[in-house]
Amino acid sequence: GKETVQNLLVLRFANTLFERSWSQRDIDHVQITVAETVGLEKRADYYDGVGALRDMVQNHVLQLLCLFAIEPPNTL
């Protein structure tokens, strides 16, 4: 959910348990699964023009990947 994604930075960088083990030497690979249970509803026209793959990958999946791969910020 949206709240979980927004809390990734806090979970990762403010929690010392995760911060120490969240590095390239400790993580082998990352899998992001997109399992959307909400139907198209009022987004059908948008999906017809843009496409579901472009919307999901460009706007959501790459954002998740960046949050996982980002270097620690100087300040939160």
C-alpha cells in the first residue's frame, strides 16, 4: 500500500536493525511483485492511452527500486 511505500525510508534508515544489514554486500537481489487488486474503475481511458505497463513500471515500480537502492541521505 501507499503508506508502506512512504515508510520505506524511515524503516530503512531510522531503524538501526535494518540500516546495518541493508547494503550491497548483504543483499543478493531484490524482487518487486506488483499484485494490484483494484480494478481499472475510472482509469480505463487513461490506461487505453498510456498503457498499464508503462504506468505501473514508470511510475510505481521504478520508485520502489530507487527507494531500495538509494544511498543513505545526509539527513532525514
